[in-house]
Amino acid sequence: MKREADTIHDATDEVDDLLPEYDFSGGVRGKYYRPGKTTIRMTIDEDVARYFYSAELLNAALRQLIAEGRAPEPRDDASGS
């Protein structure tokens, strides 16, 4: 017996929704993938941004707080929520 997900999957395999002008033949798989790095967007206040104007500076300062034991406890969940 087929499951509903199998039926949906079979139906989508039959439809090619890419337009002919999309050409990925010169594409590079994983070009922008950076293992070990996670992009997290957050807003920092202007007074803090005057001192930490790059990700490198901010990461260095946060790592120092972690090393000194002055950082909050890490979250247990891997999802980050």
C-alpha cells in the first residue's frame, strides 16, 4: 500500500518546474557552505557596535568571557531555540 507521502513524491517527480533559462551546468555544489560556522543574526546596540564592529572582534570578546567563566550557561538543546 502506498503512503500519501509516496504519492506526493511521485507526482512531483513528473513535473519539471525549472524554466529553460535556468542553467546550473557551471554551478559549484556547496560553494558558500562553511562547515563549523553557523550564521546567527542579532542586533547589537550602537554603543556596543562602536567597539565591536566586526564578527571577529565580537567573537574574540565572547570567547574571552567564556574562558574566564563569566559567560551564561550554554543551552542544552542543539536547535538553538
